[in-house]
Amino acid sequence: MSDPYNSATATPMADPYAPPRASLQAAPVDRIARLDVADSWKDVFRLIEKAGGAKLPKFRDLSIKERRAIQANWRAFFLGPLYFLAKGLWRPALVVFGTAVAIGLGLEAMGFGGAKTGIGVGFYCYMRANVLYYRLKVDGEQPWG
């Protein structure tokens, strides 16, 4: 007859005085959900995350609609550096404004007229505003432009 208390097949009991064991895998942290921005901005930030972050290495993997959502910002097109200032992007606002003034003066000095510089500034702001704002809010860095 076998003894159930001294048997080698009995399962050992857990130590009741041992500290609890935590999982070594940390739960994923959603940095974007905690931000104090509108839900529409959170959607754009998630698309930028899907594209691989601020440098957008996976940009070609996105659909046309998703690409447009990352790049297009009509308010930035029409307001330019003023939009950057309103969003707290003062460094890119200064860089864009200074560059636009320098190019405009240079074109005027060469006799071409600097009126078309505003369209170029607007288009640059249109294309870069969302990624610059992502870098400010999600990455926590003040970009230069």
C-alpha cells in the first residue's frame, strides 16, 4: 500500500510566505490615449504611430486615405506660421517665417517678385503640421521644422 503523504507523485504545496510573483511582461502603454487633445488628433496620432512614428518609415504601407489624413492640414495651409504658433510650435513657426522672408526678399532682389512664396509656405505647413504636432505632444520634443 502506498502512503499518499510521503509519495513522490504528490504535488508540492506553494510556500504561503513567498511574495507574489508578477508577470514579467508589462502591459502595453497607450501614450496617445492619455493626451489632452481632441479625439480627431488622437486618430491622426495613431495613424502616425501606424506609419512608424515621426519619421514615417512605413508610410507607403498605409492606404491613400490614411496618408492624406497624416499629411493634410488645411488650417495650416491657410494660416501658415500663425497656425504653428497657435499649436505651441514656436520653433517651426520662426524657422518657416524667417525662411519665407529670406526667400521672398531674395526673389524680389532678383526681379522675380516674392508673391508666390506664400503658396510654398502654405504647402510646407500643410504637409508638416500634423507630424510636427505629433512630435510635440507624443514624443515631448519641440521640433525645429
